Amino acid sequence: MDKVKLYQDKDLVVELKSGSSRAFQILFEKYSQRIFHFSLSYLKNRQEAEEIVQEVFFNVWKVREELMAERSFESYLFTIAKNAILNTIRKSGYQKAYLEYVKLHPGKNILLEEELDFKELDQAFRRAIEKLPPRRQEVFRLSRERNLTHAEIAQELGISVKTVENQITSAFSDIKKELLSYGFSGIIFFELFL
């Protein structure tokens, strides 16, 4: 662990941006246990907490070229972790709500035979994002996956904050229309996740 202390995050992020697996490994060693314990404190499930760590660092590697060395890497990591934790909690809440609804309304044919399970809805949600026009999809992903503010997205894409807001509003509308075609479970999914 001594070598971890020798490197500042800013320097490591600069190396990581150019694809350095060594910098990635050092950052992983430095932060993975903290993210694990942070996740575990909310989820109370070791496996889910481990999955959060993997998801966080997978996302970091995926967007490594776009990282900003001048921003706090630690804050960035914990923002990703927080959102991943919330998504895990929402998924759990959705599944519980769905099962409760099925128990309470056993006569509803659409819920007994035609409703989709959570994984299918998640796939439908991802397909809905992929159907968005390219610019709208890009703005939506920057907002949801990289957790950028409207101002940061506007600056990165060279567009106005108002345009970002309009694109996100339109994205929500398009995704909602797509999910509503899946009936009640699509409505619940939209309300819980967006």
C-alpha cells in the first residue's frame, strides 16, 4: 500500500486517461475497500456491495479518456457508487412492489399472464434509450451514466443549458411513451427509475 500513497489522484487520472492499467490498479487498490464499505452500509449485502465496486470501476475504465484530472476523483467515484446503490435499492423496491401488486390483484389478467419481469423491463428501458435521436441520447447518457450537471453537459457539448434541459425533458417523454406500452409494470418502472 505504500506505493498507493506516493501517487496523487490527479497524476493517476492523467495516466489513466491515456489507458494506463497500472494507474487503474493503483486507484482500485486505493478506493475499492472504501466503496465496498460505503455500499455495504446501505445495502447490508456483501455480494451487492461487491457488485457496486465492480460497476463503479468498470464505469471508470469505460469513460477513462473523458475523466477530468482537475475534478476530485474521489467525489466522482462516490457519486457513481451512490447512484449505483440507489439503482440497486430501486430495483429491489420495484420487485417488491410488483409482487405485492400481483398478490393484491390476482384477478388482473394482464399481471398474471402478460406482464414482463424486471429484466425484460430493464432491457426495454435500454432499448428506449437506444431509440432516442443521437444528440438526445448523448445528453441523456451524460446526465444518467456520468452524472454530469446540465451546465457540465452544456459545456462539454458546446450547447446551451436550455438545450440540455429540453433534450432531457424530451428523452424522459420518449422513454415514458415506450415504457407505457408495457402496461402497469412499465408505469411502475418509469416512476421508480426516472
